[in-house]
Amino acid sequence: MEFQPSARSQEYAERLTRFMAEHVYPAEPVHAAQRAAAVAAGTPHAVPPVVEELKREARSQGLWNLFLPDCTDPAHGLSVLEYAPLAEITGRSAELAPEATNCAAPDTGNMEILHLFGSPGQKQRWLEPLLRGEIRSAFSMTEPEVASSDARNITASIVRDGDEYVINGHKWWSTGANDPRCQVLVVMGKTDPTADTYHQQSMVLVPVDAPGVEVVRSTQVFGYTDQHGHTEITYTDVRVPVTNLLGAEGSGFAIAQARLGPGRIHHCMRAIGMAERALDLLCDRALTRTAFGKELARQGVIQTWIAESRLAIDQARLLTLDAAWKIDTVGAKGARKEIAAVKVVAPRMALDVVDRAIQAYGAAGVSEDTPLAQMWAGLRSLRIADGPDEVHLRDVARLELRDRMARLAGADRA
């Protein structure tokens, strides 16, 4: 087990850090102003021009598709462990850097499953423009009427009618579908309700402008309106060619698991970057703010906050690197326990660090004058996105007990 960054990963990290300092951080106030103007104009999902400027610059510097640099030959791409420190760096400016480098969810996960399960025609139509950053996509699985953390509950129907599939269902939290660049929806539904539990679901690719697709609204997160949208969508007798099936009929559950495993790790890596930036802000505040006759940095409680934050960040990073290493060595399925563990630990840790920083900033911490409030909102939602904490804790416990029972059974046979 070796967590030392490879020479290739280290070289990318140095270039990416320069890109952040020279382009991304200076663009943050520009992005905020452009977002505010769009919201005031009644177009909250319009793309801020600075985003496309950053994308062009990142691509010109070779900082593009870092999560999967060569989709035609993954052997030439970065491993999950090599990508980990890069995702952490982009997490320091989560609104801008992941998209600037074409490494933003949900597109990363959708590109991965198109690469793994897509037909040549699907790759040409959807994957290639996604890799070029020309379009965006959404993953449409969660439903308001059922507990979607258990994907077996999904009720949307996908019924074959000759050379077409007919889709009916009600989805929400299909992040990205409000973005004007979104052109394709990856929709999960049931093709055979009579099959065994894990082979009832399938995934189909649905153009966002297909007749019968209605984008109902974008839900806010703690009062924040996402530019890409957290979208509620209804599908009413939507017809797509059978060639839009992703993978095979009945493989939807397996594809979802293949997609969500590495994606959860990506979220955790970025969460660590957010925590690091929050700790930087906490330290800056402690060194420059005076209360009761001395700097905050000389107050014992603030020193404890700083120390606890450093310990927690480093612990979460090690757990994340361990999960990334295991994905590389045994695959996402073999790393299921480690992925579940870090999906609980990293967002919790980052929330704690951000909360301490907010407390140190006082009223400024809960306002738009620092990035902390929006960071808190995003991290708090991450404890629900891609499976709530409770589901992952259950998985860790079950896998731990399964391993224990296997060891006991082996001892009995000895």
C-alpha cells in the first residue's frame, strides 16, 4: 500500500495548483457577479461566460478530463489514486474548478458508464461531445414517491414497443438538467417487474428535448439555486429507439453501482479540498481578528478548533486514499466497504471544519461575504446525495459482520 503521489500525478498537481491561483480564484468574484446578474434577469440557469473562458484555458494547458484523460485506452489514464489529490485541489473552488477541467458531476459518472457500457453509436453521439465539454448531461434515478436510496424501489417504467422504448415516470434531483447545455438524460426504470430483484431495472439515454419530457422545476438547496439545477422531471409516454438502451436489459442496477462507487470517492476528494480551504480561512481569521485583548489565534478554544480540524482532515484523507487504492487494485465492488466508510467520514469531517470556520467569522460566516455558508450547504446535502449516511453505515456493518462470520466459519472447519 503506497500513497506517495506518482511523478505524473505530482506534475499534474503542480500545474493545477498554478491554474487555480492564476485563473480560478480570481474568477470567483466574476462568477458570483455573473450569477447574480442572471438570477436578477430571471435566467438563473444561464451559463456564466467566465465558465467557458476557464474551460478553454484549462484545456489549452492540458488540464482536461483528469478523471479519465484517454477514454479510448484507460491504461493511459490516471488511476483513482493518482486522481485523488487533483480532485482535492479542485474541491477548493467546487463551483468552478471541477467544471473548468471537465471533471464535474454528474458528467464524470455519465462519461464513465458510457465508456464502459455504451455502444459505438452512443459513444459517438453522447460521449465524445461530453469529453470535449461541448454538452452536459444528467443522471435521472431518484424519485419523490419512493425511498430511492434503495434503487430496487424505482417505479419509472420502460416498456418496449416494437423498435422503441416508452418511458413513464416522475424523477427529481436529476442534477444538471436545467443547464441549457444539457442534452442527454440517463434514465433508470423498470423494464421487467417480474424479474428477480436486481434485474428488473434498465437504463436508457433520453434526449432532454424528447416529446413527453417535462422539466418541472429546479429545487433549491438551503435557499441556494444551483446554476445547473437540481431538477424535477416528468416522463410521459416518452419514446426513444431501442438503440438508446445502455448496456443490456436488466443491467440497470449493476450499472448504477458501477457509476456510484468511484463517483462517491470523487465527492469525498473534493470535500477534503473544501475542508482545507475552510481551515485556511479559519487560520487567516484567527491571525487577523482581535477579541478581548488578543488575537483569536492566541485563544485556547480557537487553537483547539485548528488542531482538531487538521487531525480530522488528515485522517479523512488517509481513509480516502485507502479507498482509492483499493478501487485501483480490486475494483469498486471489492472496495465497497471502504467507499461506504469514506462517504460517511469525509462529508461529516468537512462539515465540522466549515462549521468551526463559520463560528470564527461570526455573522460574516453565514453571509455571502465568505464562501463558507455555501460550502456548508453543499456539504450538508452530500450527506444525502449518492446514498445517505445511514445506508453506508449499514453497508459497513453488514460487510464487517460478513467478514467476521467467514473467519469464524473457516476456524470451525480447521
